[in-house]
Amino acid sequence: MDYEALSNADRRALSGLHDSKQMKAERREELYPAVLRAASRVSVVVRCVRGIDDRGLHVTNIEALSRALERLAPEQGATCLVDGFALRECAVPHRAVVEGDGTSAAIAAASVIAKVTRDRYMHGVAERHPGWGFDEHVGYSTPEHRAAIERIGISPLHRRSFQSVAYAQLELAS
């Protein structure tokens, strides 16, 4: 990243980077273009619900994060920062940073990219799968979302391997 080449507005915006879970969606949307302009490389890896069900969420997350780092092709001698834990199978040099999205601007920026991408996807699928409130909860379990599952069942987007009170009341065929 060439910080000096950024506009003053982008520098001001990026100074507000912190744990994206603590930011409102509107703030993440404001930061998103500044993060993209500042980044030398960006990689987003998406995995389908059936793949998550087959391999498990944690394994799928580890594999997706490893794939994202590999696609970034960091410069020789560079070390990538990873939020939370080391990736045993990843050949890319990296360092785990516990609670990294609250302590590293690079990890916070990556988290903004991930959350905005996911939120935009969820808004799009809400139109194709009405009734579950995907545009409201954007993938998080809420009382309203659990009530919708109890009322109308699960959609093709729901993980069948996910354990929740609402799911326990349904007959789920694999």
C-alpha cells in the first residue's frame, strides 16, 4: 500500500478502521471503497453451503482463508497477518494475531471487505428467497430469523449441519 498516494479523504476514512463487528453496516460501506483503493491486492473466497455441510464450517473457513492468501501471492519476504489462528496447511508465510481485527489495520480492512461482500450477497438473495429476512439479519441468527425458520422451514441457503433451536424442531433430510 502506498499510503502517501491516498487522498486525504481516504486517509481520514482509514484512520477509523477497527473491529468491523463493532461498526454499523453503513460505516463498513463507507470504508469499503477506501480499503479497496488502499489495498495492493484483494482476494475474496466464497464457499457454498453444501460444501460447508460436507466438510464442516471450521475446516471450510481454514481452507478458504488459505486459498485467499495463496491467491494474493504476497511479495517475497512478506508475511501475511491472519486473524486468530495459524493455518497449518497454508504454504504462504503468515502470522496469527489474536483478536487481530481489533489490533491490526490490515486485518480490520480485510474484515470490512469480507463483511461488506457477505452483506451485499445476503441483500441479493433476500429477493430470490423472501420470507427469511436475509436482508435484515445478513447471515446472523436473530429471533426473527429463527421464527421464520420455524414458520416456513429452511431455504436452500441454510446449512443443514448448523445446530440451532429452530433447526431442532424441523425434520431435516440430508
